[in-house]
Amino acid sequence: VVGSGPSYSHIYATGLVYLYWMTGEMRYRDSILELNRNIIAGLNGPDTFSEIGYQSLKKTLVEIKKKVGKAHDYETVYGLEGPGRASGNALNILLDGFLLTQDQAYLEWAEYLIEQCISPEDNIEERELLNAELRWMYTIFLKALCRYVEVKEEVKQYDQGLDYAQEVIMHYAEWMLENEYPYLDKPEILEFPNETWAAQEFRKCDVLAFAATLISGQLQEYFLKKGKFFFETGLEHLY
């Protein structure tokens, strides 16, 4: 099962952070920290022989299905491996945990997750990010990564983790600059070509706009121009 709670793809905490800050209600804080424990447990991996056996069997079945052409690599979409919706949500929750507690351990887990999912040395073509139905979610992770950079800068942690994240953002933004397109330009490859696809263009805009803040010169101008294009095209398609 890859959908519904407590799937990593469907966990969100930032709204609870704001509620806690506004009200002081401990149940909101406790809920955020509980979600963080869930993420950290997932990063730690199975801790019983039965769970190890179950996970191994599940992965073996997926590999068999992939070899006969009946399965996709959902682990990189719905799991904590690769830049996707689940990993992006998980990264956001770890950042929420840090903002609530100022506990450095949450940032350390965030950095572990980032390095597990993505690298500035990635061969992006191999990730098949233009397979829109399965891979549109990579921008969720990139937006969370941009937020990680903002948090690190806010607390003045100018270290290897920050450098790594900025290099990743630049690497992927340059690929987006050359390869990304508005999803509704190719409705024939989408199962349901509706307005939700138009909304995804704003994520691309955000990532490119953030990448533009990391540099100067002509490449910065290209990022801003392409980001504006996605924003305006998303609005047009939404209307």
C-alpha cells in the first residue's frame, strides 16, 4: 500500500507548527514530534526479524514485477529514497521538528535523508524525471531542500551540509532550465490532464527562483526568466 496515512506521502506538519506558535497548545507540538519519530524510525529501517523479512520479500516481489514489465520503481516515489513526495514531506517534517525544538539532531537526520535521496553528482537523465505521472513529485523534494537552505542560513550554519544542498539545487535547476516543460503541453501522456497539473508549474517556478538567489550573472537571468514562464503558464492553464 502506497497511499493514505500514515504513508510518508501524506504527512504534513507545518500547519501544526503555526498552530502551536499561535496557541501554545501542547497537542500540536506533540503531534509534530510524533511525526518526526515516525520519520526517524523509517530512516533507521526495520528493527525486528519479522519486519526485515517482510520488507525483503516485498522488495523481491517488486524486482520480479519490474523484470517482467509490470511494476515501477515506486520506492523512489513513495519511500525515503530518491527525490519524491514522501522524502520531500519527510524533510519538511524534520525541519519543523528543528524549528520547534532547536534540537540539532533533527537537522542531522535531515542531512542524512538529503544525502540518501539526492546528490550534485546525479545523472538526472537516469531518474526519468520527465515521466510526469510518476516523477512530477521531485519538485516537492527540491522545494523542501530550498527550505532546508533557508533554515540553515537563518541559524547561521554555514557548513558542508549547506554547501551540498546548494550544489544539488543548482545541478537540478540547470537540468530544469534545459529540459522541463509545462505538463499540460503534452496532455496525451497524462491519465487525468486536469487543473492539478497546472498547479505543479508553480513548484518549478519556486525552485528556479530560489536557484536564482544562489548566483549572479546571466545564469541567474535565465533562471528568473524560465521561472516566470512556468508561473505565467501555470496561471494560464489554471484559468
